Amino acid sequence: MPIEIDIPGLGLLRLSHLVSDYNGTLARDGILLPGVKEALAELSRCLTIHVVTADTFGMASGQLEGLPIRLTILKGEGEREAKARLVSSLEGGVAVLGNGANDLAMMDTAQLAIGVLEGEGIYAPLLTRCHIVARGALDALGLLLNPVRIKATLRF
């Protein structure tokens, strides 16, 4: 069942998918941040979850093992465009999480763009592409698990 949020001044936001970057967003140095695995498992009950990564540390598959997610490991050039193509290809509303320069295009493509400020920091121009900036992965996932928070932030 999708997440539906009626936002005063914006209208109905209906989300069916979450597309997330991995390193710097859900993980640090290739290792999932504490609590993220549990939050993703809970969120997978209402959204199809896609994790898309260059897998810099080569650990994403093992770290995400057992979770009901779709993992895409990107190879070579064109990460920014590949992430945006994935978001564009999905049927239904898409929320995205990211922190890096290669997340810019998917932020522009998504119905809900959430910037995540973890230990790696956040690419400054990304701040102007986000609907919301969260102070960490658990806060970002918590917004989706408790969508009234999104309504409170985006209403006008």
C-alpha cells in the first residue's frame, strides 16, 4: 500500500517507491548505519525500496542481504544519469534519499527529494534540489515511516 500525504498548498503526494543512495546516505565506509536495516525492513511494507550505488567499498550486497530491496550496483561513468533514469522508469510516486553530487539528477526527477546529512556531509548544491533535508538516515527514513512529519514540513 503506497504512502499518501495530503499536503495543504501542494496537494496529494502518493509514493510507491523509495530510491536511495547507499554510501554517505544509509552507510558509512560501506557499513549500514545502526538502525537503518530495521527501518528499511519496516518501510518495505508500504514502499518498493531500491538502493542504487557505485558500491565504493564493495560491501552493499552483504550489508543489505536479507532485506526486501532491489539493489542496483552501478559500474563506470554516468552514475548521475543512471540514478535519474532509474527514478524516471518507476511507475507511481518516488521518494529519493541522497547526499552526493551524483544524486542531483535523481533529486530533480523525484516527487519527494530528501537530502541526508550524515558523516560524509552533503554536496552543497544538492541543498537547493531537496524538498527536505534530514540530519541523518534514521531521520530521513522516519519521515517516510511517519508521513505527518512530511506534511508538517511541506505545508504552506
